[in-house]
Amino acid sequence: MSGLTTSEAPFIEQARHSGELYIEQPYDLYTEENHAAWRRLYSRMLPRWERYANRHFQAGLDSLCLSHERVPKLADVNRFLRPRTGFTAKAVSGYVPAFLFFDSLRNREFPTPLTIRRGDPLDYLPEPDIFHDVAGHVPMHTDKNFAEALVRFGECAHTAVGIAAGIRDQDERVRTVTSMIKAMARFFWFTIEFGLMVSSDGLRVYGSGLLSSFGEIEHAIESPEVQRFPMQLEWAINQSFEIDHYQPLLFTVQSFDHLFQLVGCLEKWMTEGRLSHVAPGEPAVNESDMRSFLEAAG
């Protein structure tokens, strides 16, 4: 039985075929193999988190009471998460178009896939899974300052839509929206997914792409091959990235107050037109992401 294994789950495929993006978690479909994969992933990450994760993540793990042994029920996760910051993990069947994703953050909802990668090999991840999102992202959502930065980032998407709505020429609107999506995606990548934080104990990880990766969390802190710089907004929004290898360039923030201020600056630059002409390159803006913004702009 494939259960809810990533790329092999009939329940998920049926939901996608039916156009159902937001779904309920069919917990009984998880197989023992699915639970074993969670158990192996969680147990091997524990010593890495203790050594490299920031203290806010560690506190979040404790407050969520995640099981070490079995895939978590999102209802249980939300029972501990919601009272802390108002955030909830919301089950989805697959990829969430960019505007809908950012708008979810604004509404304190985090779109969360339900499948889990195969147990062998554990490090191959064809798409984000429940371990990446619940063990990597969600503990950070228990921190009030981090949560407020996420909400404000979501508000930037509405600012972008307002700017797009004011552009009458369709070609110019598409070009401007493409640039703004690139800038937002790059900012999210270098902060929420792959960010480092300065602490009294040295650099620590707060980016969830690192927090869910057994190999890269150590590489990000220890490897001489990684260039680490204080976050420079103009650099980050113009810096392309590739997703299929360890990141050679990472940025640091001082605190989540600092991160919140950076998001505010991002939005200010957006209103000034400074995100309307960012450098070309990755990430590509796919059709569903573009459509989600243009439809919101009307």
C-alpha cells in the first residue's frame, strides 16, 4: 500500500483531479511505512536541531508536543499552535499558487501537504512533504515575532495586487507582476526557507529548508564552501537561486524584529517601484502563480 507516500498517494491524486486544493487529513490512510519514515526523519534530526537550530525553533518544538513516533494529526498540531500566535496548519492537496499562498500567511494559515517521502532514500524529496512543513516550518510559527513577520509578508502580496490593478497596459502589468513575484520569492527563499540568525552561541538556523534537511543544516553552519553575509535586501531580491543542490550563499538576520523590519522595507520598496525591475533569472514564474496575482488584481 502506498498510503500517503509522496507522489504515490491515490487520495491526493483524486483530490487534485477533482480540483480540491484544501482538504481534510485522512489520517487512517497513513501506513506503518509512512509512520516509520516520520520516526526515522525525526530521530535523526534531533541532534542536528540541538546543535544548529535557533532557540525559538527549539521552544516551538517543545510547545507543539510533536510525536517522535508517528505522523502528527494537524488537528493536534493546531490545538497547541493556534493559542500561541493564531496560526494554523491547513491541509492542501498540492502546490498552492503564489498569491493564495501569501494570502494564507496574511490570514495566519500555513498550507501544509499531507504526504510523506519514502523511507528510502530519506533525503530525496520530489516535493515538500509533511515533515518539511510540520517539523521544519510550523515550530517557527509558535514565535510571536516570527509569526508577525510572516503575516506582514503576506500583506505584501496585497500591496503587489494593488499596484498591478493600477497598470492598464496588459503587457506592462504582466512584466511588473513577474518582477514583484520574483522579488518576493527570492526574499522568502533567503529568509523563511534558508535564513541564518546571529546569536550569542554563534550562527543558528531559522530557515525551514535547512531545519528539515539532515545534511544541509550542518553544511550551512560548518562548511567553508558557504558564503554567509548580513542580509542586504537589494542583493537578496536580485539574487537568483537553484533548488537542486546545497545553497552556496546564505544571509543572516539579527532577530525576528530585524526580519519584520526587512519585510516592511520590502513593502516600501514595492510601492516605490524598486521591485518592478529586479534582475532576471531563477525562480521562473509559472502560469498558475501569474494567474493568481492577475485574477486578484481584476
